[in-house]
Amino acid sequence: TGGRTGGQKYTEARVMNDYLVKKGINESRIYMEGKAKDTNQNIDYSKKIVGEGNNPKIIIVTNGYHIYRSILLCRKAGLTHVEGLGVSTPMGMHLSSYGREAAALAKEYIMGNVDFFK
């Protein structure tokens, strides 16, 4: 799931689709959502793909620094069987990536979208 951000030529969904196919995943098993512009939209659009009624098991594959907030937002959206699988971040991007994520987490808390104390 994920649309185009910035000046990207392809959606995040397309890039991941192509990566998974190269790794041997049959394309018929992949569902793409290419409209989302942020994590909340990723979750909303993905819920429509997997269906809300059956409370599916969700595994979020994202950068390691992004898992915590993603899981909190999923739970806020009613998805309770959620786990994260973190991928590595290039060493030179740690400071900016973790800093940006901390700011995003604070914003979600202020807006009432996440609760650290539940």
C-alpha cells in the first residue's frame, strides 16, 4: 500500500509489487493500493482490501522506526491482530528518520489518534 510521494515516478505499492515478484511471490497473491499519501490512509484503504469483519491478522512491513506508530494507528482503527516486521534503514538516514518519526508520533498523540497508555 502506498501512493506516490514527492517526485517519485512509481507508487510505493508498485515498487513493492515488483520487488515481491522478483523474490518469487506470485503476482496473483498481491493486492496493491496506490492512493494512500500517509499512514492513516494506508490503514484505511488496506482495511477495505482485507475486510474489517473477520479481524484478519495483519503484518506491517515497514522501516523499523515506523512500526510502533503503525501498530498504534492500526489498533486505533480497530485492527487488533497486528504485528510489525521492520526492515533496516540506511545508516546515514537514522537521525533524520527517527527524528521525523518522533515528531509524527507526537502529532498523532496530540490529535488523539494514538494512546501510549492503553
